[in-house]
Amino acid sequence: MEIDLIVAPSPVLSEIFRTHQFLEDLKVVAEIKKYINDKRSTPLRFRKP
């Protein structure tokens, strides 16, 4: 999704970014839950920075 920074008002932008971050967080939580629930998983899937 492309965002035009020039025309989009600030509140709209911050709302878009907040929602995007929220969705990213949900994905991470889902991955962790999946990992915990799957007894065959190995921690190698989660690479440390």
C-alpha cells in the first residue's frame, strides 16, 4: 500500500501506521502461540537479531 505523504492529513497517516503496527504485533503473537502449541517445533525458527 502506497501512502501519499503530501496530501494525506496527519491523523489519517498516524491511524494507518498505528493499525499497521497493530496487525504486525498480532502476527508476532500468533507465531509465538503457534510455536508454543506445536510440540515438534524447535527454537531455531526464531532467529535472534
